[in-house]
Amino acid sequence: MNSDKQLIVISDLDGTLLDHHSYQFDAAQPALALLADHQIPLILNSSKTAAEIIAIRKTLHNHQPFIAENGGGVYLPEGPDYRLIPMGKPRQDFLPLLAKLRQEMNLAFTGFSDMDIEQLQACTGLSEQACVRAQQRDFTEPLLWEDTETALQQFTEALGQHELQVVRGGRFVHVSGHTDKGKAIQWLRNYFLEQLGQPVEIIALGDSDNDLQMLAMAEHPFMIRSPVHSPPAAEIDQLKISERFGPAGWNECICNFFEEHRMI
């Protein structure tokens, strides 16, 4: 670790800081306390919407910038509100294309825009209020994929002709423009340099394919084990994989980092 740099932590939420099944983060409390004690910023970087992340930030007593919808937007706190730095293609611009391709290619998938609140609750386990926040999307459309891997590949290729991409998350595949968590981190890295007058050194934690660009941007990348899928294949320098799942693995990685660098 370079003492001339400001250390920051950038973390995915579902399956990483939040438990995959319960969405709780109790097991990560010791590590969260360490970050608070050392005044190390925690930046949330998730496929979740801004509305969802704002609610989680309140629970975490977090006041830092955050990244929503797989890098679709960077949100900077300004007084009681936020300044949005859009980085993705507006969702409303590509929803008609998804419906068209589903019909033309005879595909089986259900998007968030197709679901009512009850359906969304059934496939996510979220509360009604949380589902309302999850529907408030600006840059991505999560799909519950109900077709074959071959069909997904064909769908991905078709979307690529329209400058759209498909990224796998923990539960859904996400359609968006060509942005990702890593590009948003690069923007934030420059922002912190401008604001702090010094470069940053990043600890990043994630569990899925959609976290790989984020992990690749970090000086200290950590892959958190998932109870529902194997760690995605990745060739990332210095990558470490947790022994434990979800928030327990998150806690393990942060605490181990502090011990290795003699910060506790």
C-alpha cells in the first residue's frame, strides 16, 4: 500500500456486501467498523438502481458518491440531493428493441419492465417497497433468462449490432449500453484526484461477471465467493478469492487486508 495515496474501498452489493438470500450485511460489521475508524471511503458500485442504493446507504450511514446500474450513472452527493453523471444509454431508448427481438427470435425471457411488483417480489425475495425502488431504472434492463445458453449468445450478438451489451449478474442478465463498473471507477478515480489533490488506491470487492472490469481497475481486487455460482473465470493481477460467502467473505477480505498491511 502506498502511503502517498488515499485508500478507498469500492464494493458490489448483492452477493458481496449483502447476503445473496437475506440481503443483510451483519457479518460484515467488523470490517465496516474498521473502515469507519480509519476514515476510508466506501463507494457502492452495483447493478441496483439509484433509489435502491440510496436506501442502502442510509442503513450503512454512508455519505460517499456511488455508482448505479452497472456503471450507468455516477451519483455525487450535493446537499440533500445528488448530481448525476450519466455514462450509459437511456433505458427507454432500447426497451422497444428488446421486445422486438424477443418476438422475432422467439426468445423466452422476462424483463423488469414486463413484471408487476408481485412478480418481481417472487423472483427476488425483496419487499414491496424495495421492488418499487428496483423498478426505477434509467440505464439497464435486467432480464430473467428462461431460454438456452445458445439463444443467449445469439441474443447478445443481435444486441451488439445496436451498440448494446449483455452482462451476467448474480440473478439476472443485464442489458445496457457499452458502459461498465470499471469505466465508472476510472471516472471516480479522476474525480477523487481532483477533489483530494492526491491519487487514490482502490480495494475492490465483487462476486460476479459484471464485477470483473471493476476488479481489474483496482490495486487490491477481491472476489467474494457465492453460494449459488462458482467464481467467474478471470485473469486479474493480484486477485484474491475469499474463503467465505457474501458479507462474511467481505469481512474476511477487508480484515485480512488490514492485518497484512499492519493497519490494526
